[in-house]
Amino acid sequence: MLSWLQFGEEFWGPLRLFQYISVRALGAGITALVLGFWIGPSLIRLLQKIGARQAFRDKEEVGELAELHMDKTHTPTMGGMLIFISVFFSVILWAEPNVYVCTALVTYMLLTGVGFADDFLKVSKKNSKGLAGRYKLLGQLGATGVALFLLLGPWASMLNGAGQESLGSAHKMREFWVPFISYPDSSSIPILSLGALSLLYLVTLTGTSNAINLTDGLDGLAIGCTVTVALTYAIMAYASGNFLIAEYLKISWVPGTGELAIVCIALLGGSLAFLWYNAHPAEVFMGDTGSLAIGGLIGIIALMIHQPLTLILVGGIFVMEATSVILQVASFKMRGKRIFLMSPIHHHFELKGWKETKVVIRFWILSLLFALIGLATLKLR
């Protein structure tokens, strides 16, 4: 919205600053941060008033972990609404609307709805089961379908912002870029069929959604790691949308995706605001309203800038958490033995005697290292 002020440069020179993505990204981040701080206390009081408390598993299910988390039983959940409101309105205010920004926001909104439904059922039924897995998958499948519909349709060019070049969203989205590989010309870039592209999008969106959901088990853990991932993808999105930088780094140039840097910085600002209230001891949990949606938002951004495989490195903590659950379940079913004391792996370290804050801070450090490794892939080709 505010990007249109750039056309008033002839009336007041400083308005030209609104043409720069970097300026608008900073504005979006600050707006999301301030908005999050502003609505945070009121939202927490509202959630407490309606009794939106997290339903925890009892001692029979999780043993010693139930005692470690006993003091969390009165903490409200569904705090992901704070992040959603902060990010959504900041992006609407600062980003220049195009097909990529619209797709990111629609995907985020749809998965926020799925997460909200899951949290609502947990709160209303007073148990930890929530929305059945098949319905979650159906919601993620629906979000994937809508994203592909927006990106591959002939109307994609009509959703481009003013002054943005369109090379055909449908064609660009079918390209498959692999980290560490340099493509000498456009003819050497693999082009995915519609079926393969759909599978890639579904796996990426469901994978990131569920991985962040699994990570959200300790105060500040998931949202702190989200900060590093959001900042990393802001840099990648800016590079992807800038022809000179993309040409120098030999990465995919997708005109218009630079605006996604604004979405990422807004997510960064909203995440920092939420972390203020989610830091140990947490005043509010994000719940699936936040974790499922944030995972989907990061996933769709990674896909649109042709960096989905890099997400394995950048989101190393999320991959580690999801992998620990897969290995634990597989080992128990095949051998009747567990690899970890409990999965996801952050609970394993808790049961090993690490304090919650120690686990969180060490995982934050690892997340930062993973992010730096992911950024290195931009140059190592």
C-alpha cells in the first residue's frame, strides 16, 4: 500500500525511498514488532479469560516430562494469532502486491485457519488430540492446491505490482534449482512436470508445517529458530528478486520475489514480539495456530524463490526435530526399542537433565549456525 507513495516523488523528494525494498522491509519489520507488542497483552488477557489453555498429556503418557511441565498447565495457547495479525497487516501496508506476495499471504491465512481449528478442538474438548491427522493433511493439501492455482494460472501476470517485469509465473515455478550446482544457461535448468511440481509443493508445505509444529515444545524454542530462518530467507528472497545479485551468485532470478523479503522481515518482527511473551516462563504459547502456519509460510516462500532444498540446511533444527520423531517411531515398530528417551529430541535432552533454558539457547545457537551454512550455498556453486 505505502509503496504507491513512491509516485509522489515529484511533489516531495524523500517519497522516492518507498521504491526501495530494503526501506519497506525495515518498515514492515518495525510495524510488525510494534503491532505485536501493542496487541500482545490484550490478546493474552482474552485467551486467559476464555480459558484457552494448552491441554497437556498426563504422567501415564509421558512420565517424568509431565512433572517438568506441570507449571505450564495454566498458560494460554493460540498465541499464533499475535504473529498472524502482526505479519498480515504489516505486509499489506508495506509490500507491493504481486502474485508471490498474494500467494504467501493466502497460504499463511489458510494454514492459520487449520491450526486454529486444531487448537480450538484441543481447548474445547480439554485434550491434546485436536484435529484428526487426516483433516490436517486435507487442509495442507488444500493450501498447496490454492498456492499452485495462484502461481500457475494465466492471471498470475495480472497480480504483478506496478513496474514489475513478468517472465511468466507458471514457467518460472516449474524450474527446479539444486544447491551447489551452477547452471550455465536456462536450457540446462530441470523443468518439473505438473505432477512432480505438485508433489514437491505438498511435501515441502506439509514437511515444514509439521516440523515447526514438532519443534514447538519448549518456551521460545520454535519461535527463536524461526527468527534466524526468516532473516535468512529475507536475504535469499531479496537476492532472487534482484537481477544483478542473482546473476552474480548464479541463483534463480524470479522477478517480483524481492517483495517476499518484506514478508520475511515482517515475520521476523512479529516473531520477536511474540518471543517477548513466549520467553521462559512463557505467558502464552503459539499453538498450532502459529506453528503450522509459520511452517507453511516459510515453505511457500522457499518454493517461490527456488530454495526448497536449502531449507533442509537453513531449518536444520526443524529437520532434526522431525527426524528424531521418525527414527523413534521406526525403531520402536521395527525393533521394539527406542533410540531417544523421548522424541522430539528436545525432550530427550530435558530428560537427560538439561534445564529448559539451556536446551532452548543451545538450539538457538545451532539454528544460527545452520542459517549461516544455508547462506553459504548462495556462493558455493
